[in-house]
Amino acid sequence: QSAHRAGLRSFIRYGWRWSWRVAAFVALFNTVSASLSAYRNKTTIGNYATAGGFTGALFRMHLGLQGLASGFIFGTAFGIPAGGLIIFIQNLAGETLQEKRNRERREQYEQKLAEW
């Protein structure tokens, strides 16, 4: 029972340490990729690769120039399959986010045009 309690305490302690790091990483990755998609008005794997590289480099910046470079490389390497998977799932759904955004803009424009 004491071993179980010790395991639970360490799980809570280390779980907290990792949870905020993972949450910050995911939030930064999604912010960068969404910003690039909005700025470029298209969703590509390159956006996800760039977001992964930026996030990886930022999280390994405290290790110096080598850490920055390796974080960028590993972030880019993991951002490419993540982006491909996200785009693939959107295509399986039948409509990508870009197509949905363009359709909603067109519908809103047609509605305003009809009101005028």
C-alpha cells in the first residue's frame, strides 16, 4: 500500500511537470500553424513543418545553438507527419478547413449581396 501511494504521489508530481509543458508545446504549435494558414490563406504540410521547427527550436533554445538547431530539425521532422495526418483526416471528412472557410465567405458575401 505504501508503494502504491508513493507511485501515485510521483505520478501526480511528474504528471504536473509534464502536463504544462505539453500544453504549452501544443498551444504554440497550433498557434503558429493556424497563423501561417490564415496569413497564406492555404493549409499545407509546410505550415505544420514550420510550426514544428519553430516550436522545437524554442523549447530547446536553452541548450545553446546546438540545441536550437536540433530542436528545429526534430520539430520539423515531427511536424511533417503530423501535418500530413491532419490534412488526411480533413480530406476523409469530406471538406478541409480551407474549403469550409471559402464556402462560408462565399455564402456570407451572397447573403450580403442579396440584402443590398
